[in-house]
Amino acid sequence: MALWTDGGCSKIHMGGWGVHGYLYDLVKPKKGSGNHEHILTNIGYVIKNKTEGKVFEEVTPIHYVDGYGGIHNATNNVAELMATLNGLRHALNYDIKEVHIFTDSEYVRKGLESYVSGWKANNWKKKDGLEPANVGLWKVIDKVRNNLVARGCKVKISWVKGHSDDIEGMDDILGNILADKLATVGVRDATRNR
């Protein structure tokens, strides 16, 4: 499963999260993927006219994932964490070997790749003895990730440059743009329902 996650927040602390992606099978599609400009691969979207010299594995999409939600009294970091959490929760519904999360949030990437293990080893405290910001969300994300890993699912996270089109043939921007649009819908939903 490949998932792009994004979060956003308004000036009045109404937040939104968005998740876009696809569940796939590791076989080349017989009739295409339904996407005329991109090839779906195990490492994300690839622009069709920029495939020369690139090594990737084309995949068959089983279904697409699009979700969003609104959050009251949020920060941008909380919205980014909620997007990642909801993406991982969606992955729990499937018997998959790998889920690859693409995020434009260094906060989420660094947290999952290095900070969480140190906080856990220190009883969910930072080196200065204080709790990390958003510790409750970090704990839930860690639990969901551990549930996936215990089932034999590899959980990978990659940072993508948000809102940029200079990716040398990889089009992580497409997934990021779609996740961002969904997060914006979430912000609007939270604002309407406050």
C-alpha cells in the first residue's frame, strides 16, 4: 500500500487531515491503471513521459484510498499526525506486506524514524525529562505501527517535498497534492462544524 498523508490548520486552529493512496498487487496491469499521465509503482507515481532510465516496478491498483477529517483546536503538527495515524489505521484493514507512507512533514518523519524509540526507552520523556508535544498521538501511532509490524507488515516512511514539481520523474507531488486537497476539505469541514 502506498499512502500520501498531509495535514493543515487555519489561523483559528481548525485543522484537517488528508490521506490519498492505493492498495496494489505486485503485477503489471493488463489494461492500465486508469491514470493516463502516470504509472503506478511500488514506490509511488511515475510520470509516463519521464520513465526512460528509471527502474521501478509497475503495479496493479486494487483500490484507491481517499480520506479526510476535521479537527477542532488543532495545530499543523497535530493535523499531520492525524493524517499519518488515519493512513496507518486504514492499512490495518488489509493483509499487506508493506505500507509506504509519504509525508511532507519532517516532524512526522523524524518522529517515526528516530524520536519515538528514544522517548519510549525513556518512559515517553525527552532527554530533558519533559513529555514530547502531542505524546498521546505519538503513543497511538506507535501502537498502530507495532500492530502492523507484528503482523509481518513492513512500515516505511519517506519525506517528500510538498508542493514541488522538481522530482526527476517521480511524481510524489501528485499524491501530496491530492492528500493536501483532502486535508483542506477537512479544515473546511472543521470550520463549518465548530
